[in-house]
Amino acid sequence: MSTQTSGADAIRPARALDTASEARLVWLRFGRHKLAVLGLAIVALLYLMAIFAEMAAPFDPDHSNARLVFHPPQAIHLIDHDDDGWHLRPTVIPYRLARDKVTLAATYVQDGEHHTRLRFFVHGDPYRLWTLIPMDIHLIGPAEPGQTMFLFGADRQGRDVLSRIIYGARASLSIGLLGVANSLLLGIVFGGLSGYFGGRVDWFVQRTIEFIISLPTIPIWLALAAALPKDMSPLVKYFCITVIISLIGWTELARVVRGRFLALRSESFVTAAMLDGCSRRRIIFRHMLPALTSHIIASVTLAIPAMILAETALSFLGVGLQPPAISWGALLKEAQNVESIAAAPWLLLPGAAVALTVLALNFLGDGLRDAADPHGH
Amino acid sequence: MDTDQHDTPPVLEVRGLSTHFLLRAMTLKAVDDVSFTLHPGRILCIVGESGSGKSITARSLLQIVSPPGRIVAGQVLYRATPDAAPVDIAQLPARGPAMRALRGHDIAMVFQEPMTSLSPIHKIGWQIAEGLVAHGMMTRKQALARAVDLLRQVEIPNPEQAAEKFPFEFSGGMRQRAMIAMALACNPRVLIADEPTTALDVTTQAEILRLIRRLQVEQGLAVLFITHDMGVVAQIADDVLVMYHGRVVEAAPVSDLFANPRHSYTIRLLEAAQKLGMAAPPARAAVQPGPRLLEVRDVMLTYPAQGSLFRKTVQPAPTLQGISFDLHEGENLGIVGESGSGKTTLGNCIIRVLQPSAGSIRYTRRDGTVEDLAALDRDALRAARREIRMIVQDPFASLNPRMTVEQCIGEPLLVNGILQGQALRDRVAQLLTMVGLPGDIGSRYPHAFSGGQRQRIVIARALALDPRLIIADEATSALDVTLRGQILDLLLELQPRLGLSFLFISHDLGVIRYFCNRVAVMHRGRIVEIGPTEQICTAPREAYTQRLLAAVPEATPQRRTLVSV
């Protein structure tokens, strides 16, 4: 009789992976998912851009100019030539407003003679970073103050669309995060209660969720948003909209949490923990919640796009954030009539920003979900 | 393998078959240079432990290996008739019409899990008939008539009615019969059976083995039978192929293999099987039982009636119907029974994962006080569970994947406030050494260990609190046979040192016979017979026990008690 393991079942020497925690394994699996890593990079860039919106935007988003209404987008040229010869430096070719002699219609024509040179970290419109630090550095802009640059064109008040999109990211992306945080809180509390206690509690929570899901979303949002007083400050209104959006979103998360709780409750390692003498609290927090986190992170990532789309829809319909507040939905409101789209199709660019964000978050969420649960499919 | 002894040419000839899994970091040689021949009217068993490549070999023959697995070398020569020119199946495109025509029509396969291999939404009769219609052999009506005929052949009672039923209305054994009927529908020449009885109870297994043998003789089938169980091999095989790590280590006719195994792995496999077989001497025959530890009286468990708005409330049959037995100190009591007999439920009632509906479980504590486990409150229960521990079947699921081995083993000591810090780490290292593992592996996670090693970790965790009674619920069932013996020996070695008693729950009579000195046979929630292991195994009184014993496949090919032709 031997207590040593036989040759076939020998302990192998320690490898790096043997001491890798579950979180690290999830991360390694995530790294293999190329599209998800790309999604993560894009999402990270977008959120960085939103955090440093004042610096990332070339101009003040409210800086209007009646003479530059619907200025078309300009392409960046890397090679420039002047009397001294050719140079490798980014420039844009400015436009001049000209009137057709017959129809008197205003059109923009390229002015090939004076190129606007661009530089990184230029001094431009002054701002207060996070409303605190006075600064005037912009990531990119025309080298000479007073010159203009419209990479994404200008809107009907001559404001830079790119700067407005970058500022809009701040509201749209943060509503996504805050809304999900709200949803998550509600989802974990109700889903956890439902999954852990089961029985009557579960029945009641599930029926409530089903009722909420059965409500037609947009009319409810409209009604709730319309009920907000008109004279609310933009900040308060912003929080109210967040809460309204997350009131619907928590149900999905609650279901995910409940499902995982139910599945975990019957796992043998949870039973083993109970038999080891663990308290109920320790079982939930030490054994069950860690097993849930990766799934929760994945679900949350997949829930953010829904929040962003909801905010866009509300603002587009005119009941979400209202000008002067800037969000992607509020910007898209400008593109509500066919004439302005025909005159200035670049007004739809905030929609492209929404699509990019939503896609990137979905790739990221899918990758996280696959990494957290490699046997899920 | 020697082909001269067969007068007919082989129906299937495999030469140098290699199926590799091309993974990111490495190539896994799941099947490596495997050769064998299949003859009509003979059963070839491929035997090996989990991961030996036996299933992948079978799947390669039909080209249904899931990616990234791929046949990288070798030939699979199939002869449709003895005179026909052989076709190399390995060269056919996996999704091509030629391969599809062979599958099911010439070579049919039966899988391990009959529930997942049958479509839940189609009637049994149609599922059998479908292949016939798909291969263009019959009209729908003829095929359905043939399905009924096939169900009769596989000994399903009332085949006309059975054809109209859905898979969920069938028991496990009936479903496997239906699967076999489906496989036989097109009159194949080769039947591949991949662990067809592993998911079944031992009595059902005996019936299915008998059925396969009968059909094979009647229809002159060539059968490739895959199993991990040397007992099944001894009962059913004509020829045997032993696989280990993707390679064939030994091939011989069954009687030769059992009489003179040549390869060291075959010898190890046979020794392990015979140690836990019914002929070997049990490890613990004579035991002087100490004072009474556990007194179980009339334990009942009835699940609450399930009623709803639209369904009438049905009073379910109780899962446990008045269980009574005693367990003495130093004794190993085995609980044996088939699935659904209530043996796991009984274990869960004693440790109060489940609350028995009636009866008493009187436990004598270390200090001599006697308490009724069935009536304890939360705190008292926690104290009692320090003396009564449990080991469950699945070593993969019972360790928290997010905790290191040290945290897993140390947890009961920590949460009961017994040890912490360096003292805890030292004790964990000591426990690891006790169960035959190096003491310095505490910082690794469970995923770094094999099944046998994990079960040792689970045992270390059970021993951490210095228990007196261990309830082992199918503790060795998930392990390969060579490891099974090692784990049992480990427990037997620790038993006198630590003063342990065991309640050992298993479906495997061989394991129970080896490990326990007393055994209780459970059937439909009752103990039908209880007594010393030797007496139960050699002179059972109850008809059910006799049936159970008769169905155990013995690892001696000379005594084919299950399959007589």
C-alpha cells in the first residue's frame, strides 16, 4: 500500500499557469479573441476622449460663426507645398464662401492659395478642464490662432461638428456607465434575492420583471421624461434621464444574476463550503460572488450599448437632454429634417460615433463572455 | 493482430491511423499510428482509460472528429462485400456524399449518452425510419413498418406503441435499445459502440451487452466496442486492443490477453480490475467494531407535492421509505444501489444537506453525548459537521476554481476558527503529505491537477477537521480504474491512523466489496438487505441482491456469466 502517486498520475513540476488565478486565466483567454481586444482598445480610446474632451476637441463646441454655416468637412493633407518647395506637414485647404452670380446661392469653394497649417498641442479656445483648471491647449488645431479647421464640417450655426461629437461623448458614454451602474445595483439586489432565497421571493421578483419587460419601452420613457419639470437644471435632468433609462435596463441583469445564482447554488463546491462550516455571508461573498463577477462584467459591457442607444433615442425624440446640453442624441436632432441632411450630410456623423461605440462594446462584451465561460457554447 | 485464424477477409482494416489535434501551442497526438482489423461476426474491444484516444479512434473511422482534430496519416480500408475492392475511408471528403452514404448505411455508431443522441421532439419510430428514408432505401410507410420490426428485434415490449413514443417516455436502457435499433436500421456491416453501457445501471448494462452479442451473432456484424471496463471486455470481446496515450500498447484475443498480458500497462489495468473484482479478497474482512457511532431509525424523505394552477397536485412517492441501520466506530458500511435507489439522498439526509421528513439519526459525539442530527439547529449542526465530513463524486466540481489548493484545504480550519496564518499553512502542508501529495503545491489552483490528484485534495480537506465519520458519495466513480484502487488504499491506510469510520455510497459492488466490511443494498428508497459484505456477495438472500450480483461483469473471460451464446 502506498501513499505516493504512481508514475501515470505524477505531480508535474510547477508551471506558470498552475498558479494562475481564475481571473488571470480569463484574461489570457480574452487575449486570444482578436476582435474583442480591438473592441477594448476602441472603447478605452473613446472613454479617454470623453474624459479629456476639452483637450481632445479642437474648438469650443459652442463657438459659433454665422459666416461659416454648414462649412463642409476638410481633409487633412500631409504634404504641403509653397514657394519654398515641398514640406511634410499636415495642412487643410480652407474654403471661401462664394455667391453664384445668377442664382445668388451661397457655395463654399476651395481656396488653394493659403493653406492652414495644423499642429499638435496648439493654443486655441480657452477652457477650464473639468471646470477647474484653466487651459487653452488642444490636441490638434490650426497653428495660427483665429484660423479655422472643420474636419467633420460645421453645423447650421457654424459650430465645429467634431468638437461637438467629442463633447457629446461625455454625456452619452457616462449615461451608459451610470445607467448600467444603477441597473447593476438593482439587478444584483433583486436577482441575488431571487436566486438565493428562491420560492415566494423568486416568484414575486420574476413576475415583477416580466411585467416591466412587457411594458412598451419608448412610450414609458417618453411619459416619464415628459413628466420632468421644464425648468430643471441640465445636471439634474441628466441624472433623471439616467435613472429613467436604467429603470428598464435592470431586468435583464437581474435575470442573469438570478440564473447564475441558481446554477451556483447547486455546485458541489458551494455545498462543500457549507459543510466546511462557512457562514451564509462567507458562502455568498467568498464563493458565489467571485464566480459571478466575470459573467456580470460581461453582461454589463453588453448592457452599456443599450443604454447609449436609449439616450440617443430619447434625445433624438426631444425628451432627453436638450440643447444647450450636448449629447450624441441631441446632436442627431439637428439631422431630423431631410433638407439639412441634403445640405450637410455630415450632421449624421454623431450616428456613426454611436454605431462605432455600440459595436466596440458588443465585441468587447462578447469576448469577455466567451473568456469567462469557455464551455458556454 | 493475427488475421490467419479468420477465414473471411476483414470488413474494416485500419493501418497506421493517426488523428492529431492541432492546437495553438502544440500538437496533441490523440491517436498515433493505430492499426487493427475488424472481421464479420467478431467483437473487437478497444479498452483504455480516459484520454487514451479510444473514442477518437472510433470517431476517426466515420470522420466525425470535431475540429481542430484531423486525420493526418493512415488508411481505413472498408470492403462493402468480401470480394469488393477496398475503399479508403480516410481519403474520402468528410462532408462528401460518399462519406455520407457510408455513415449509418455501412458503418453505424451507438454513443454513450442515449438521451442526448436522440432528438427530443421526434417520435422514436420516425427517428429510426428517418435513416432508411434518407438513404433512399424505402418509402416513409415501409420505413415506419421496419422501425417497429427493429424495435421488436431489440426486445422492446409492445413495439407498435413504443414507436409512437418520445425519447423522454423511455428509460435509459430503453433509449439505448432504441439507439441500437436506429444503428441497425440500414443493415450495417460494422457497428461501432462507444461506451454504450457506461451511463447505465449494472443490471441494464447486462441486458444491453446480451442484446449486442445476440445481434452480432445473428446478423454477422463486425462490432467495434469501446469501453474502459475490463469486466465488460472479459464478458463480450473476441479480440482486444489496449490503448494508452493514443497508442496501441497491446492487441490479442481476449483469453490470451487475460491469461498472459505482456505490456506493463495492461498488467496494471488487469491488476486494478481484479483487485476491485468480485473474485479478489476484500481488503477489510475482519474488523472489531467499536461502540455505536450512528443509529439511523425510520428515516423518511418525501419531497413536497408539486401542484400548480393547471395541474392536479400529485403526491410523489417518498424518496426514502423508512431507512434504519447502525454504524459502529471503525466500521466501513457500504450503501449500494442503482441510480434512483435513494442512496445519495440518504447520505445527504445524514449530513443534513437535505432535511429528512421523519425519523431520527442519533449520532454519538466524541465526548459521548448523543444527539439527533435530524433535529439539530444551525449552530449545533455546524459543530456536528466538524466530526462528520463528506467526499462527493466529482473532484472537478467540488473544489472552488477561484481558490488555491491551500485556501481550499485550509478553509474549514479557518472558518471554524481553529488555525490561521503560518500554523494553518503548516497544517495544510501536513495534510497534503498525508494524502500522498507534495506539501509545497499549496499555491497552485485546482486546474493544475488531474482527477485523481484533485480527489486527494478533496480528501485532505475532509480530513482537515480531524473527523470521525466520512460519508463518501461515489468518491471513486469518476476516476479511472487504476486510480480508484489507489484512492481506496489511501483511505484504508488512513483509517486506523486517524480513527475513521466510513459510510461508503457506490453503485459499484466491486469497490464496495473491496472497501467495506458491511453493506446495505438499497432499492427504490428502501434497504432490501444488510449484512456482512462476504455474506451479501456470496450468499445473498433477497432476489434483488441476487440480480444485482449476477449483473456484475466479471473480469474473467472464462466465465462469461452475462453473455452466453
